[in-house]
Amino acid sequence: MKETLTNANFPRDAQGRVYHLSLKEGEVANRILTVGDHVRARAIARHLDTEEECGHKIFENVSQRGFTTITGRYKGVPVTILAIGMGNPMMDFFVREVRAVTKGPIAIIRFGSCGSLNVNAPPGSVVVPYGGYCIRRNLDYFAEEKVTPQLDKPYLISGVFKADAEMTATLERTMKEALAPVTAKNDMVGPVVAGGLNADGCSFYSSQGRLDPTFWDDNEEVIQDALSVHPTTNSLEMETSMLFHLAHCVKDTDRPIRAAGCMQVFADRVNNGFISPDVVGLLEPVAGRAVLEALIQTKIEEVDEKGTVWERK
Ligand code: R1P
Ligand code: URA
């Protein structure tokens, strides 16, 4: 920790920078593309307008806790690309701290990678879910002294949190438009599979049904259990459903968080395959651009650029 922080409830430094993202007001645009991987973030940032086109510097910040933020413009519209790392808690840090340093409505699209439970969404395809839920390891099931023995199941499957329907429809369209010419030349890329659900596991391993003889997991049935509750589940990953959940829990209706998500399929959980780096190299830049297109086509109240890092000089 470099700075002195005040307010244990929501820590900030003297400049108003939030604790983990290390950002202050005016550094995050109201349209945000979030990814897990900072290399992906930098690759997508190549699509941003140049500094000459923008009329200002492209802002970059890497926080001590590993959040990478890049704010610039895409086709003249201010956007932020933010890499958060992995898992629900990182999504929680990101959504709460970004909300604290932005004004007005914000639009967030997550572009992740996932495992697929759908044979029609093989590695190289892109899933656009209409909503998501979580699969959480029930620690109490494994505890030596249980406090909730009535919940004697190893994994808890939540209800559904919906994505923003309009943003999701836009994203499906921009993704299909972007992938079509690539798929026409290379059948390892595509299709776009929309209309199903995403599941966030609290682990890449146990709660996503991966078998690991080293640990007591009791997870042989977890995928079947999830599918019996939510039969339209296409994808398994670790952040998107949490994004939808937090967007749903915003209390201030004047400052909504609108959220959508898409994932490139990396792992084939039906036939046990994995995407190749060559296919990622073809897919990721095209899909990333499609997300930027969807973000700038999302209508939200614009904020005054004065005093922001995207103020034109
Ligand atoms: C696990 O390998 C990670 O990949 C997926 C999961 O959600 C998890 O974060 O997404 P990202 O590729 O965006 O990190
Ligand atoms: N990310 C996940 O969380 N799971 C997968 O199977 C692949 C990527």
C-alpha cells in the first residue's frame, strides 16, 4: 500500500482514488468493456482511436492489486477497457469501485472465456447469454461442525439474474456481423450462440465439475444438477453472472448499471477439448471489436468531459 487511506467502510486516498482499482472520478468512462486477462485488454485497446484521433492521451493505470485500466475513445466515444483478474470477488471489487468513481448510468459488457456445455457451441464459438446464475461450493457441507445441516448439498445453485435485454440483443447482432466473414474463411471460428444461460462457478475446478482426485469435492453430479435446474445453460465461467447480480442489486434507479456479457468458448466440457492459441488469435480481436461496437451503440446519458482523462485538449 502506497497511499494513506481514510474511511474504513469505503477506503479512498486523499485524491479520491478507490482502494483496489486505484482510480478516481474522471478516469473511467461510462461505457466499460471488462475482461479477466490484461493481455486481452491490451489487445482490444489496439482498436481504440489513436491519440491524434482522440485529441487527448490514452489513460492507462495498473493498480497494485492488478486491475488494469485503459481509457480512450472508440470511434470518438469515450470507453474504458478494464482487466479485473478472475472470480466473483474481483467482479465485486470492480463493479462497486467503478460505480463509486462514475456519475450517471453506466453500461458494462464483460468479454470472457468459458467452458461449454452445448455441443453447438464448440471451442471457437462465442456465447451471448440472456442471464446467469451461480454455482457455489457449500462450505458447510464439508465442515467438521456444520451450522446449517438442513442444507446438506455440496453445491448451491442460485436463481437467475438477467442481462440488459437491449444491450444483449445489440451484442448478439454486432458479434454475428463481426464473426461472419471470419467464419466464412475458417470453420474453427464461430458460431455465435445466444439465448441460453451462463453459470458462474466459485471455482474453475470443483464447482465447475472438474474432477480432482487430490481433494474431497463430491462434485460428480454438479453439472447435471445445474442442468436439471437450468436446462438452457450453455457456458461455465466465473464472473458474468456476478456482474448481472450486482447490476440487479443497484438501489439508485437514477444511476443504473446496465450489463451484458459474452464469452469465447475455450473448453469443450462435453467432449473434453480445448481451443488452440491460433484460433484465439483469430477470434479474440474480432470479438473484442464487436463488444466495442455494441458498447458505443448503447444509448446512455453522456457525461461532461471537462476535467476527465478523455477531455479533448
Ligand atoms: C479461468 O480460466 C478464467 O477464465 C474465464 C473465467 O471466467 C475465469 O476468470 O474468464 P477470463 O478469460 O475473462 O478470465
Ligand atoms: N473459464 C472457466 O471458468 N471455465 C472454463 O472451462 C474455461 C474458461
